[in-house]
Amino acid sequence: MRVHVVDHPLVAHKLTALRDERTDSPTFRRLADELVTLLAYEATRGVRTEPVDVVTPVAPATGVRLRHPRPLVVPILRAGLGMLDGMQRLLPTAEVGFLGLVRDEQTLQATTYAHRLPEDLSGRQCYVLDPMLATGGTLAAAIRYLFDLGADDVTAICLLVAPEGIRTVESSFGADAPVTVVTAALDERLDENGYIVPGLGDAGDRLYGVV
């Protein structure tokens, strides 16, 4: 397992604005969208490609294109939907699946309530979109679900992560697992309610309002 904290001034700038409690939902959505595109650039460095020959207006050239099967992008409902446009801007040809997981606020355990994914993910690279890696239960459950369907490489893109969440995912799959977490920041800790500190609040509520 690998954790990559993206160190870039634009990432830090946009994350600071996201953290600010004065940032309204429309601005929060726009900033999250922009930040995800920056994180996705780093997250897709290992995307699988194959060589291809093309003819430019000047001469033949050899380049690369995404290899089949195409990557699968999986936003975790509902907050992950706010990250989808930013990811698709960078990977417009990727397929998109959906996974609904909800965390019990008492036990902090995640359960699946909806899914729309291919039945066979053999040989597929998957990119999971989940804004907050807090306790790690939701992300670990999502990764396990994808591995059970045959995925052989999973990268999670998270706006923020907590040390406790990283430890949960690593203990669930082991240090050598083909799992990567790409994030804008590794925060201090979780509070007694399982929220990231200093964090940015509830990402779903700030994206879409309290419902």
C-alpha cells in the first residue's frame, strides 16, 4: 500500500478555501472539482497504456493510448459524486461505476446499500472517489468489494485523510497490497465522533446541503 500526499501550492490553496467554514456550497463544489482534477493528475501516473502509431501533419510518430480494459472510476455515494466531474475531465473515456456505502455513526462500520458495477473486474484498474478517509471503514469495504469482483489495482482519491484511516486500510490489505491513496493532506487525528481534525466538516453536507 502506498500513500501519496500531493505537495503543490495550488492544491494547498484550494484545500485551504475548502476548509474555511465561510465557503458556501456552490464555491465548495467548484473548488472540490478543481482540486480533484489536480489530485487525479498524480493518481493516474500509473495508468496502464499501450503503444500506438499515429501520423502527424509532419511525420509518423509513436505514442501511447489507454490500454483495454479501460480504467473504472467508482465514486462512493453520495459525497463521491462531487468528485466525479473533476475525475472525468482527466479520464473522459473511463467507465463509471457507483457504490453506495453508509457509515453507522454509532459503530462506525460501513454497509453497502447500492451498487452499479460490472460483474467482472478482472484485470481492471479502479479509481475510488471518496472525499474523506476518516476511520477507514468505508474505504476498506469499497476496496474489498472491488477486489472480490476481480480488480487487481485500486487507487483511492481523497481530499483529506486521517492517520487512523490509513492504518485501517493498511491493516485490512497489508503493506504490499496493490492499493494507493492519493490525497491533498494528511490531517492530525479523528475526534471522539470519528470526524477528521482539523478537517473541513461533513463533505457531503457542504457539497449538497444537510438532508
